[in-house]
Amino acid sequence: MQALLNFLASLRNTAKDAFKVELSGSNVAEMQDQSDATADVLTFSENITSIEIYHSEATPQSFTVNGLTLIVAAGGWRSPIAGTPAKTVGIPTGVNCIVARLV
């Protein structure tokens, strides 16, 4: 009986470690808006691995992050981001937006 209890305890610990979830990309490290842009480019202090973008335009807008073009609908978008790691975000000309680098 003790051997069975030890086995079950070991199995529980193994399963707990196998399904360990670590949250990332949910804390704002930096936030900028269109007034921070130079030639429609926002520059953050570190490479972007997760991002949140908000705008309220009537139509979807294109943002360039890590070499990828993101088409973002009004109301915003939040996600980890792949591509070639970079510190910059290209924003649409004349669009009011808020962009946050998440960690």
C-alpha cells in the first residue's frame, strides 16, 4: 500500500511540473503614443516580445512590429510577437494610437 501511495505522490508531482504555466506578456514595461513617434516609428528601450496596440479608427490599421505587419482593428490587440526581435514599431501616419511593450 505504501508503494502505491509513493507512486501516486510521484505521479502528482510529475504532472504538476509538466503542466506548470508561467504568465508572460501581461505587464506593461513601456507605453508610448503617436506623439512619441519620429517619422511614424516608436522606439522602445528593449526588444519587443509581447505587445498591446490600441486605436479607435473606423477601419483596421497596419502596424509593423519585428518585421511583421499587423492589421489591428479598432479596440486593440494584445499578444506575444515573433519575427526578428526589434525595439521599434511602425505606426500609421495620422492615427492616434497607444502601443505598450509588455513583459
